[in-house]
Amino acid sequence: MRNATEDAAVKNLIGCEEIHPSRALQVGTVLANMAAKDDYRVGLSSGGSLVLLLCFLQLRPSSAHGAPQLEACERIQQKAAIALARLCCNPETCNVVAEMQGKDLDRVSKTFSIGK
């Protein structure tokens, strides 16, 4: 189960609790690009990046925000999926992600929201 310190670390990584879609997309794109390089995979796998990417996968914008918001959320989820797929080429990272999905990620991901 995640604790307040881990929650704060993830918030620190992105700089805020409410994530503007363009900022989340930029972060997801950078992480996906970094995950393509062997040199960066270890660092990404050992930090809060996995939690952040899994939280990005769980983003659920309100339908009241309209089509642009929904499309942005879909692009963010695609970038997160790409990054996780690249990181999970390492069996140890794959096991960590599998374990994290069984833990209280829902609570962590609810601390973030997609802004307008």
C-alpha cells in the first residue's frame, strides 16, 4: 500500500495535483521516449515513474469536458502504455508493474485529476 511520502513523491514528479492535459501528455511523451533507451530504463523503473505511468493509464476525465479532453486523455494513456511496454521488456520491471497493479493504485491515482 502506498503511503503519504510515496504520494508526495509522485506529485513532486509532475509538480502538481491537478494535471493539465498538455502537461501530462508532455510528461508521458518524455517518459515513453526515455524508455526507448537502455540507458534510462533502470532509472525509470526504480523511481516514481512506474506509479505515474500507471496513474496515467487510469485517468478518467469527465464526459462534461467534451471531446478534446477525452482525446487528450486517450493520447496520455497511449503514451503511458508505450512507456510501460518498453520498460516491461525487463522481467523484474514487469513483475513490479504486475505487483503494483494489485495494490492500492486507485487511491494514488485519485489524488490526481485532469484539469481544463
